[in-house]
Amino acid sequence: MSHQQATGILRLGVVTSVMAVIWLLVLPWVAAQPKMAAHLEHLDEQGIDPSAMFYTDLDAMQPILKRLENR
């Protein structure tokens, strides 16, 4: 294995590890914070999937969009 290949594998391992820490530790911690947990609960009550990328067509989004426009 060449030095360049070893460096590439090491970089891949580092990036994968950083992504795993963010995905498995940081994001769950953020979701557990009171303000975020309340926001996620509100979305769940409205039937909005927070993992969806586009949900502006849902009826429940209209009041939210109006509120954001009025800011």
C-alpha cells in the first residue's frame, strides 16, 4: 500500500468517525433539548414529518409559513 493510499484511507476513517459522532451523539443531544423537543412534538402533533425535505404543501404548514412571513 502506498503512502497516498494509506493517507486516503486514514482521511476516510476520520471523516466517517466525525459523521458518526455527529449522527449518533450530537443530533440526538440537540433533539433532546427542551426547545427543540417542544418544536418536534408540535410538528408531530400537526402530522408533519420533520425528516421530510419539502412539506409546504401540507395544510398544517400554512399558519407556520404565515407566521414566518410576518417576522
